[in-house]
Amino acid sequence: MSEDTMRAVTIREFGGPDVLIVEQVARPEPLPTEVLVRVHAAGINPVDWKTRAGQGMAGLQTFPAILGWDVSGVVEEVGFGVTTLAPGDEVYALPWFPRPAGAYAEFVTAPSRHFARKPASIGHIEAAALPLAALTAWQALVDTAGVQAGQRVLVHAAAGGVGHLAVQFARHLGAEVVATASESKHAWLKELGADQVIDYTRQRFEDVAGEVDVVIDLVGAHDDTDARSVSVTRRGGLVVSIPGGVSERLASVARSAGVRTSAFLVEPDAGALTTIGGLVDSGVVRVEVERVFALEQVAEAHRVGEGGRTRGKLVLDVAV
Ligand SMILES: NC(=O)c1ccc[n+]([C@@H]2O[C@H](COP(=O)([O-])OP(=O)(O)OC[C@H]3O[C@@H](n4cnc5c(N)ncnc54)[C@H](OP(=O)(O)O)[C@@H]3O)[C@@H](O)[C@H]2O)c1
């Protein structure tokens, strides 16, 4: 193939998984302060399929659009002014978010300081599973909620991409962790550090969770999970509502109960990725990749992800 082109997954309209097409497109070039990264693997996130379907970050796309934000790869070329990375460096990132990053492709360009060094103890597949999910968990727990040792934290959808990392980060911060997940995932979540796991399909979590200081809500308004979370949160505690912001119903229930709420949107943060990489390399945190797909299998990957039962993460292997 020509040096000017690359393989990428594009969409030319919003719709179901079949709008995803693998084709040759122009290879991007780094501007001053940017790096060109050869993508080895791209993580898949719910925002990818929401955007593909015309929701999520759809309003920021222009066609043909290349989806995807999570990248792990190798620096191929650096633009003028870049002094902290060089060709050959292994890096990972959540570049540009929420603007398009075009991660479902063989190359991406982004500001060099969006990238952190890839944790040395894991490969590109595992590293690509981390950025968006891990930054969400980290920023929600540390920056938004300021979780302290000794607090109790409830993580909804603890078995998913964000949740399984939130459980481990909360535990690392010294919190007691209560998690919701279906039963087949309980033993694994306990291994990751959950103190109490609730099968939300059999029990109402508010009947057994006890009182918590912070709720990391990764389910949202479905089944009224966000508003029901208020009843387990102490007065002055916080519900971080991650999927769709703070609904009017959540705001009103929380106001009456004296519980604080926060909307949340993850942000690129290479500094936090360096911290998270250190936790991975020291064995404190591990990332679970349930399935790996070739670029050509991207539609199947979206179908699986949209099923909503993923344990950990799904990743595209862009190098095959
Ligand atoms: N605002 C932001 O910046 C931001 C960032 C990241 C993610 N998000 C959003 O947060 C949500 C979670 O993201 P994710 O990447 O973690 O998703 P994911 O990996 O697709 O989540 C899958 C998991 O959700 C669990 N689950 C589904 N319904 C549940 C329920 N009612 N109670 C408890 N667990 C349930 C499933 O466990 P079982 O099979 O056991 O049911 C499965 O393990 C998505 O809506 C995503 O768009 C927002």
C-alpha cells in the first residue's frame, strides 16, 4: 500500500453496525507539537456505538468519519517542537476526546502531550483497553468525588469496562467497595477487590447495600438506577451520574434527600494515564480484555458490545 494511505474503519452515515466499512483513506500528517502514531490496537467503548448510531458524539462528526478514541501504538513521526517523545516510543492515549480522534485506523495524529508511555508490563491490546475506561473511573473517583480511605463506594455495572477498573481504583484509595453485577461475575469482582457484590437481577440493591458515601453510577436512568441510588447515599454524599448526566428526576430526589449529584464527561489526561500505568506495572490494577477483534470484524465487535454484557473490555487488533 502507498505511504500516503492507511486502512481505517469509516462511516458515511449513522446507523446500525453495518454502516462500518473498512477502506483505504489518506494517512494523517502531524502538525507542529503533534505526533503520528502507528496504532497497534484500538479500544472499543459504548460512546463509539452510540456515536455510530447518531447519538453520543455524533454532532461532532463529519463524513466520512473514523470512530474510536482509545489508542495504543508506537510513535512513527514527531511534528516540529515535540521534545518529549521520539519515533519508536510506545504510547497510549485518549486523544482529542470528545472531538473525533479516528482511532479505528492504522495511524492517528494528536498533540504529543495527549499521550503517555504505555505501561511496560502489558501489550498493546491491554493498553488500548485502558484510556477511556480507566480515565473515567479515575477522574470520577479522584477528581470529582475525592474518595478518601475508609469511605464506602457503590459501583454500578462493576463488571464492565469502567466498572472493573473503578472497583480496583476505589479499593486502592482505601475505600470499601460495594458492586452491582450479575451473579456469574461475582467471584471475579471479589478477586479484583469488591467487598460486597450485589446481583442486581435478583435483589434491589438498595435493600442490601447499606449506606455509602459515593455512588459511581454507570447505569443511569435505566430501571431508575440513578434515582434509586439516592436512597443508599448518606446526607451530603455524592452520586456521580456517568452515562447521561443528571436527570431531572435524579436532581429532584437528591435535592429532597440532601444528596449531591454530579454529571461527568471524561477528559484526555496523560498525567493520570502515567499514574494509572504505574498502578498496572506494579500489579495493583489489572485490565480485563474479554475479546479481541480484527479491524474487519468491527461490526461484530459493536454488536457484542451493544449487547451490554461485556466482562471488562473489547479491543480491535489493528496490527493484524
Ligand atoms: N460520561 C462519560 O465520560 C462516560 C465515560 C465512560 C462510559 N460512560 C458510559 O457509562 C456506561 C458504562 O460504560 P462501560 O464502558 O463500563 O460499559 P460496558 O463495558 O459496556 O458495561 C457492560 C457491563 O454493564 C453491566 N450492566 C448492564 N446493566 C446493568 C445494571 N442494570 N446493573 C449493573 N450492571 C449492569 C453488565 O454486567 P452484567 O452482565 O453482570 O449485567 C456488563 O458487565 C455506558 O453507558 C457509557 O456510555 C460515560
